[in-house]
Amino acid sequence: MLPGWVKLVLSPVAALILLCWLVFQLGRIVYRYPLSLALLIAAWWSYSDLGPWWFAAFLAVLLGLLALWWWRARPSFERFVVPRVRTECRRLFVYAWEWRSVMRLSELTKDKRGREYRPTLGRVRAEGWRDLVRVRMVKGQAPEQWELHASGLAHAFNAESCRVRVRKPGRLELDFIHSDPLARSIPVPELVDESAVDLRRVVIGRTETGKPLRLQLLGTHVLTVGVSGAGKGSLLWSVAWALAPAIKAGRVKLYGIDPKGGMDWGRHRRCSNGSSTTTGRTP
């Protein structure tokens, strides 16, 4: 036991540490659930200070404004409101709610002298087709342990699959995949003016995140690999389509070599300046 005078001296220090910890925890909650907290504070203020009728009026006005925003400017509503609401709901009701149980059942916790050490759930970002979940591992854990449990984690959180990536030492990012955004074909993009063709960033498609897939053609070599029927030839057509305005204007010349008898490049002959579809050898 510590002497009384030591406790008296250390009590302000302990109080300061406790205060700092509470402020830190409050900051974490505000950072993770800003929209939910703002709505709860506004609802509590209107109900306690103005009464139930004003609370009902506040709720009706809020819902009306959101409905008007969704109706008049749906793209911006889906960009700013939907992701935030989806993220906060999934973090609270999917991951935070089940985190302790899933970690225990997946054997990703450690017990030492009666104390349980559990991986810490960090930032969550829900993008519809996937959830990005950041995790701080327990000391002594390796990413390979999480990779072994990736399938179980996916089933535990109702995802189709789970990918494990290392962000930095001791920190992971889990990708919980819910759907394939590239399952459907995207429409053919409209041709741009030849002056808008930038050979340093030619748009040839779309990535799984929904962003344009840009290919740098100047000063680089591009290798496309895939099994038969995977769609390697479509990349050639995408490049040719994106360059079509510049080809027509004479800014770009297209040449192709296809030793398979023109199986891939044969249809490009009309838009190319030269091509070869044989090896020049007699079998």
C-alpha cells in the first residue's frame, strides 16, 4: 500500500490521465459517428428545450430536406449522404456489435495471466460493394494468421470474401467484398475531340472502385496476361477506341504484330497504319 501523502501527490496526476483518456475516447466517438451524434444532439436539444411538438417539427423538416435533396440532386446525395450513413450504420451494427465474439471464435485473441488481448477495430468505410475495415493487431500476431481466417471472417460478417492487406507494421486493412462491381459490362464511352486525347492517361475502362482506368502509353510497355476468354483482346479495342480521334487526325499511328494469323489484331487493320499477322516462316 502506498502512503497517504504519496496518494495525495499522485491523485492530480491520476485525475489528469483519466481526463485525457475520456477526452480521447470522446474524440474517437465523434470522429467515427459525426452524423449520428449531430442528429442525436439536435434531437435531444429540440425535445428537452422546445418540447415534443418542436421535436416532431424538427424531425419532419429534416426528413423533408433530405427527401428534397434526394429528389432534386440524387448524385450529390448519393455521394455525400449515403456513404456516411452506410458507414456509420455498418460500423456500429455489423462490426462493433459482433467484433468481440468474432475475434474470440476465430481464435484471434490472446490470453495472458487472466487478461484478454483483442485486436482493435479501427476505421470503417462502407462503399456498397465492399467494406474497408482497419485493424490493429495484437502484439506478436502476424498477417498470415489473419489470412488463414479470412474465409471465416467473411462468413462471420456476411461478406462473399475477405482480403487481408498490411498497411504498416501492426496494422491491417480488411476488404470485405459484398458484390462484384465489374460483373456488368459498362457502356461504350463517347468519343472525345482529338485535342482531348492525352497519351499519358488514356481512359480505357473502369476499375472496381468505380474510378476511370487510365493507361499511360508514352514511354511505357504494357503487358496483359490472362487465360483464354478472359478478355485480353478487349483491352486492345479499348485502346484503339480511346485513340480513334487522334488516329483520325493523324496525331497517332497504330501498328500491330499478331503472329497468330490475325486472331486478335485482324479486325484492327482498317484503323491501323500497318500490321503483320504472320511470322514470315513456312511451317
